[in-house]
Amino acid sequence: MSIAEVSRFELPGFSGSLIHPHHADYDEARRVYNGMIDRRPAVIARCSSADDVVLALGLARSKGLPVSVFGGGHAVTGSAVCDDGICIDLRGMKEIRIDPVARTCRAEAGLNWGEFDAATARHGLALTGGRNPTTGIAGLSLGSGSGWLERKFGYVCDNLISAEVVTADGRQVIASDTENPDLFWGLRGGGGNFGIVTAFHFRLHQLGPIVLAGALMYPAPMAGAVLRHMRDFIRTAPDEVGIGMAFTTAPDAPFVPEPARGKPIVVVQVIFAGDMEQGATVLAPLRAFGPPAADLVQPMPYTEFQKLGGNFPGSQNYWTADFLNELPEEAIDAYAALALTPLSPQSAIILVPGGGAPSRVDEEATAFGMRTAPWNVHYICGWMNPADNAANTARVKEIAAVLKPWSTGRVYLNYIGNEGQDRVDAAFGARKLARLRDLKAKWDPDNVFRHNHNIRPADSQG
Ligand SMILES: Cc1cc2nc3c(=O)[nH]c(=O)nc-3n(C[C@H](O)[C@H](O)[C@H](O)COP(=O)(O)OP(=O)(O)OC[C@H]3O[C@@H](n4cnc5c(N)ncnc54)[C@H](O)[C@@H]3O)c2cc1C
């Protein structure tokens, strides 16, 4: 489509801004987290209301153009942007209203977790949220939403009371337990397949705002021993403990002790989502192990803890993930060896235990595909030089093959790039997939919302 053609797209009544390819903000507006993605929408429709979303969607449908939805732009697939279509950009919709008495909020879909957490923390409240402040609340929540507080408060989607949704045919509806409950079910783990959520109503929980949290760092050769210790610790740990272990490269920064700076390390990141004194007692055996090269666990605002993860916007990224059935000794040995040779300073292999509140929610209660796996391994692999893309992508696949023998066959879709339809289908399992495809046929029969981990409508090809 030529620039002259797209420049003619106008939307009477649209109160946001339409960013065409010749607009000064166009290149910034189409940029997503993953620097590998270089897509050029015909128009980026920066919406400021649900009515704007309806208008932008209507424009796309009337012209027969592809649609993508931009929440926070963090999906490693880059599905927030599409070529030659309408990118419905929600980043102008950031209102959040909190009811501190009822402990609920209404949050517009363009917020990111940093903005969301800062607002709720002012009331001493929190919700399980993404482990990075710049990730959008929308894409993460619709994929179910895993975060440090999940063992105590459940996945993000387990705290969804209702959602305001623009449907594929341009209606504005509510999805909740009592209104359109089938849609409500699908939104909790089915991603952006069923409509565009313009606002979420969430339950919130009392937290902090100061919590006992931080990181323990160990030299990479201790990886196996640290993992065994974490595995044994988490077996009996209360739900308040949120924990994950990353194989990565230590920052070259003063807070890292000299021998570890810039070297391969194992980081155990941990939070106690409860009383700090109790937390000190519960975490004592974890912290006593080693001893670690650095113990940075201390009282800190939850919002600061949320900023501790690596964040490399614009880097080249290939990610993959697997839910694991078990971690026998053989798996631990194979896995621990990966700690010694990180792919790049921007990469981390993260292992997060399951259990806690999400595992007690009925498997059928939400669309999300896997609640009971004891481990989720996530290969967050990024690097700076595009010339390394082919070699590094191949290397990540080799690395991820090491633990495949212990995979459940399911995958957490929030954590992967484009790995093909089979992988998306497998994430849900056959029975749930069939239900999701029926739901898709009801709410989006033409597969308008296909720039995502796609659920194809029932009766369509494939
Ligand atoms: C640095 C980093 C850290 C991360 N940490 C976590 C983590 O701790 N836990 C976790 O679960 N995931 C995590 N993720 C993955 C993240 O949840 C997904 O990438 C998610 O899609 C990002 O949401 P977003 O709104 O930024 O996505 P976008 O890229 O904007 O959107 C991705 C897709 O979500 C859908 N979508 C977005 N907004 C809407 C909407 N309002 N209505 C309907 N559909 C919509 C669309 O299909 C869109 O293509 C992380 C990603 C990054 C890059």
C-alpha cells in the first residue's frame, strides 16, 4: 500500500491520533521490545477511548486490512504490529481507578506494570504482575499472567473480575461470571483471540508496600547445588514465597562483588509477600545456603523489586519455554551445565516453580492450559548484533532441547515467539483447544484477531 493511499485514511469522530508512515512519530510508534521485528502498519491508530477502538476496528474491517493490537509491545512475536494493516494502539489509554475499600480497580488496557504497580502501591495494594515494569498489563493478563506474587494471589487472570471488550463485529460488551461468561472464560488464558479489551476490573490484595525481597547470587559452577537447594526449599515453603532462578551474566556494577562482576552467575530472585519478620525466618534457610557471592535480599518497596529483572528493549530476541513434569538428578545435571556458558549478557534461562494458588484453581475454570506443572523453564535469549540472529537462534533451540525429555508437552504462550501452530495448539491440549475453537467461531468467526498466538475458528481449515 502506498503512502499516498494510507494518508487518505481518516476517521471522523476519532479522538486519538492516526499515525501514518510519513508522521514524525511513526518509527517510534511501531517499535516493539524485540528488535528483530520491523513491521510497517498502514496506520497506527492511537486510541484514547473504547469508542476510538470501535472506529479503528471498523476502518480496518471496511478496508479489508489486517488488524494488530498494541498493548505494551512486549510480545516477543512482535504481534503488536502488522504489515500494511491497522495497528490499534492502546498506549494512550492509561486511566486507573482504585477502590481501596473494596480492594478492586478498573485499569485501562494501555497501562504497563510499572504504572499499574505504582498506582496500587499508593494504597498498600498489589496484584500479581509481570516481572518487568515496561510490559503491558493487557497482553500479559490475557495470556494468564505469571508473576512473583502468583503463589500467594494466583495468576493475574485469577484476579480478573470483569473486562470491557470490543468484539470483532464492533460491539462493546462486558465479560464476567454473569455477562458473557463464555467470553470471560476465554479471556483468561486465550490471549487476544476473542476481542480487544479496553479495560480490566481486577481484585487487589494488601501488600507492603515494603517487602522482604531481592537476589542471591552464586558463581555459575554452583548451579546444580543451588537448584537442588531451591527445589528442596520450595517443597515446604509457604505461598508467600515467590522465587525463580536465573542463569545469566552478572552486571559489571558496584553492587556485584568483584570476582563475580561480568561473569556467568546463578541468581535466585525471591520475595516474601507477607509479614517481614515472618519472611526473615522463612527465608533464613534459603539465604544460609552457600554462602552466596552476594545476598541482596533486604526490605524494599515491591515496586523496586519489580524492576530488578533484565530489560533490554530493542535487543534481538528469540525466546522459548517449556513446562516441566519433574526435575530428576539427570535433568538437574544437564540443566546446570547451561549456567557455565550464557549465550550473551542479555540472556537468561529462568526456572520458576509452580504450586501455590494457581495450582488450586480448577483446570477447567479458565482457558489457560497448564496449572499443575511443577516447573516452568523460560529461555529469554537476547543479543545486540543482528548479524548473530541465525547462529544464536539455532543455539537457543539446541539449549532448549536439553530439558525437552522432561517437558509436559505444554508451553506457556506468553514466553514464546512464533513456533508454529502445533505449538500453540499443544499449549491448551486437545479438549480445551476444541472448546476455544468453538468460542473463536462464536466471537471472531472471520479470525480478525489473528496477529497473536492464534486459535483458529472451529470449522476453518487446519
Ligand atoms: C522483558 C519482558 C518480561 C516479561 N515478563 C513476563 C512475566 O513476568 N510474566 C508473564 O506472564 N509474561 C511476561 N512477559 C511476556 C508478556 O506477558 C507477553 O509478551 C505479553 O504479550 C506482553 O503484553 P503486552 O501488552 O506488552 O503485549 P503486546 O506485544 O502489546 O501484545 C501482544 C498480543 O497481546 C494481545 N493484546 C495486547 N493487548 C490487548 C488488548 N487490550 N486486547 C486484546 N488483545 C490484546 C494481542 O494479540 C497482541 O498481539 C515478559 C515479556 C518481556 C519482553
